[in-house]
Amino acid sequence: MKEGNERKFKLGKLFQEYVVAMKWSYMRNGCFSTNPIVNSSLFFPLAKHVINSSFSEFCHFPTYCLIHSSSSSSNLSNGLRNAFATHFIHSKLIKKGSLHHEGSYLLNLYIKSRLVGDAHKLFDEIPQRDVRTWTIMISGFAQNGFFRGAVDLFSEMLEEGVVPNRFTFSSILKCCSSLNELRMGKAIHGWLLRNGIVVDVALANSILDLYVKCHVFDYAEGLFESVIDKDVVSWNIMIGAYLRVGEMEKSLDLFRQLPFKDVATWNTIIDGHARNGLQVAALNLLYQMVETGPLMNQITFSIALVLVSSLSILDLGRQIHGRILRIGIYNDGFVRNSLIDMYCKCGQMEKASAVFENFAPYFTTKQNSVISCDESAAAPVTWSSLVTGYIQNGRSEDALKLFLTMVCKRIEVDMFTLTSLISACGNAGLLELGQQIHGHILKTGHKSDVFLDSSMVDMYAKCGRLDDAWSIFKPSNCRNIVLWTSMISSYASHGQGSKAIWLFELMLNEGFRPNEVTFVGVLTACSHAGLLKEGCKYFKLMKEVYDIKASVEHFTCMVDLFGRAGRLDMITDFIYENDISHISAVWKAFLSSCQVHKNIEMAQWVSDKLLELEPLQSGPYIMLSNTCATNHKWEEVAKLRALMKHRGVRKHPGQSWI
DNA sequence: TTAGGGTTAG
């Protein structure tokens, strides 16, 4: 037998053993019936493929198998299949004693199966490691997000005297941009130039990406201009760069100049518009893509669904859902999650949970302890989306039930979910549950997170525990404007105006720039503490120093401020000076001030203004009627009630939990 | 080169 044929024969034998072992494993996991490999229509073409292929192709066999089975409704995880196959092949190679020759193939396979730890162990066992071996390991680390590890490996490699190649550099440059290590990246760029290394397009693109990610635009533009054989990737990087900093004209200019736009070009430009608040333009671009552009991929669908969510066009969302089903990319984790998120944001919780339920088998397989790397990474996002969806749709109870299910199923509850849950506890006044979740966070030793801290401060404050809120805020080492605002607003809502202002001044001293919400907190603090002068000062500061346009919330705070200070006369001037007489919320605040000060004439005038804006709302009638009642004007009260009845305005009675 | 979930006001 010729050497080549012998090799094929051996591979065929190996394949048979593999299939037998795999079947056994499926049976043990109770997944036999759903196993696509036992389906004969798949089995024979695959067998043929493997027997005719080289060893390296054989190593990709599980991936190949996965591509074919991913559109069927297999509930067996891909990662498991890959991991199993990889371990199996590894054991065979050890028996054959050919780890020496085939080591880098196997290493590649471990990386593809995302078994980075196993790959590293194998890497240490391989006796002779060349550039190839090192590069597979380094890029494997980089692909799986272990950027520091990759950089450490890189320096080890240099110490051992192995000379890196283009691929090594490309991987390391990716790490530099992810770690924001501009200096290291620049050093590598310089080294390449000094040593006359041929910088091909791919490598140039890595450098371009580094400069873009590290925000050195002049370098990026210079490099972009100087690269002669630019490919579509180079263009896409530059287009994306301009979009990220809001340079819409520049990005569109490049977009128009580019003759061959690929799917990534379109995805970049559509998403970039959406992220810059230009949703309608993004939608038009999407339509343009459907008509004249390349075929949409799963990323396009994901982007489109996010766009639909922000525009709340449920019909379009449904159409996209249909298209996703037809194309058969329903199993993509991102697409699935965007779909759930879209239904949540459009208030369609039933639809959202239906999509979620369709994937339930993925998660229940955990009982059989088969959950893959891919799915364990995707699952918490999906759960989190649904939990958050329930909370945002005011269904805290459903959210909490789902949370309990997650705990029972031992699905990792990540920071995103915990943040939403804490916020829900705050809104519902569920102090005990909030404390339990807080305890859970402390026990599991999650890292400090500014989102979580903000919602925790808010939760404790809303549940009346200002001291606990402070004890979260004080030691926090990752303060941002939202966290400061939460604490300032907490003091404000507890009537501790001077403390809120003290904290605000402290924040300014530390160099934080207040946003519109911060000023709502500060103005509320002033109004609750009767600090008329300070309130006016900060309102001016907001507009003149921080260039923040006053919104309805700020105006109502100001009206409230004048009202509580008993300066009803100032309110009218304020309303006309700021040209806000068309905003009903302002008049409502005014009316409630009239009620507090028992000023019946003013209340009458204000409620007339309010009724011009909202003739069918019960609020103005009720508030005016209450003002009359506090002044014992019972005839007026009766007249108002009659008028309401005549105009068909109904007041829904309030209800209390107590 | 391109994609998903979280915090603060009223």
C-alpha cells in the first residue's frame, strides 16, 4: 500500500472509532435521537469527505458537522461535540506517539473548540515549538479574549529567540488595540518598518485598527492614505472610525467613494447611523441595502432588530422575524437575543418569552451536564434580556420568578441581570429582597461595578435606607457621573437639600461634569429645602456653564422651587420668560403650589390654562376641587363635579396596597 | 472590519 493510501486508510479507521465513541456518548447523555450524525444522509457524505481529506481537514470535521447540523433543531451543544472530538483525537495521537508531528493541528483544534486551558497544557507538552505553534497559541489567546496572556506569551516567545511572523504580529496588534496599549503597538509598527518586514494589507489593517481604537486619528488617516493596495477591510475600518466619533459626513464620503461595498460596509454604516441617533437614516440605508446591496448576514439582522427596537416599529420587527425563520439563522445567539430584546422593548412580553421558550432545551440540557462554551456564554444574555424586559414593562413579579428559575437551574446570574433586579427592588420598595441580592453579590465576590453600585444606592435610598446608600457610595472606587447623581438625588428625595448641594460641590471639585439628570437632583434638593437663591443659581449654571438645555423636568423643578418658597408671583414670569406655557406638566406643578398655599383665585386661573391644554384629564378638576375644599368652598366643589360629569371626565379611584 | 443585555429624575 502506498504511503498516501495507508494514511487515508488509517484516518478512515480513526473516523469509524470516533463515530462509535461519539454515539456512545450521545446515548449516555440521552440525546441519541437528536444526534444528527446518526442520520445516514449526513453520515455518508461526511465519511467520504473525511476519508478523502488530509489530516488537518479531518481536525475540522466537528466544525464541519456542526455547520450542517446547526440549522436542524439539535439540542446537543456544539461545544461539547467539538470538545469530545478533540479529546478523542488527542488520546489517539498520544497512543500513536505522533504528538510530535501533529501537535500544531491538535492545538488548532483545541483553540477552535475554545478549550484554551487544554490548549495551553498541550502547548507545554509539545517538544519543538516553532513560529507556527507559538502563533496558534498567541492568536488562540487573543481570539478568546485573553489579551494579557497573549502578550505574555509573545514576550516568552521572543525570549526563546523565536522570530515572529506577520500572523504573530497581527494577533499581537489586536491585543494592543483591545488593551489600549498604544505604546506597545507603536513600538511594533516601528520595529516592522526598521526591519523591513513586508507589511501586507492584513497587517496594515491591524495597525490601522490599532490607531483607530486608540483614537489617534492623524496616524490612522496617514496610514490609510499611504497603503497602496487597500482592500475593503481598510475602507470599512476608516468608515467605522469616523462613525464612532460622529463624523457623519466624512464616513458617508468614504462610503460613497467605495466601489465594492461588502456586507460589513453596510453593517458598519447602518449601525453607525443608529448609534449617532440617526435612526431614520439608518432605516433608509437598510432599505437601500436590501434593494441594491449584498445579502444580509446575521449581524445585519441583529443591527436591524436593535434599530426596530429603538424606533418601536413592531410590524417591521415581525417581518424581520419571518425572514430570519426563512433564512434559518434562528439559532444564532446574537440574533435570537436581539429578537427577544426587540419584543421586550415593543412591550410584547408574550412574544418575547415565546422566542425564549423555543430555546429552552438549550438550557435544560444542563441537567445532563452538557452545556457548551458557546451556549453558556450566550445563555445569561438571553435570560438577562428577558428579566430586564419584564422589569421595563413593569412586570417585576415575572422578572423575579424568572430570576428564581435561573437560581434553581444554576444559570449564572451576571451583573447585567443583578443590576436590573436591584433597580426593580428599589422601584417596588422590596428592601428585603434587595438586601438578599446584595448579600448574594458579596458572597459570590463579584467585582465592583459602577452600574450595580448606582442601582444599589438608588434601591437603598428608595427603601428609606439613606445610610446604607451612603455606605455603598462612599467606598466605591469606580465613581462616575451616574453614581454621583444617584447619591445626590437620594439626599434630595430625603429632603436633605444642603447635603445634596455639598455633595454636588464636592463632585465638581473632583472634576466631574454634571449631566441633565444631575441637575434634576440638584434642583429638587433646592426646592425641597426651600433654597430659592441656590436653585436659581444652579439653573443658570446648568444653562450657561454646562450648556445643558433645560427640559420639562428642570422647568417643573423650578416651578416647584418658586411654589414651595411661596413665590407664586415669580412662576408666571418664569413660564412666559422661558416660553413654556404649552407644557402641561409646568401648569400642574403650579396648580399644586396654589393648593399648598390655598390660593383659590390663582388656582382657578391656572386650572383654566391647564384645561385648555388637557380638557379631558381629570387632574385639573380634582386639584381645583381640592383647593376649593380646603377653603371650605363647597358650592364650587359641587359645581366642578357637575362640570366633570357633563364633560364626561372620569376620575379613576386610587388604590392602596395597605 | 461589522452585532446583543444593565444604573441615575419626574
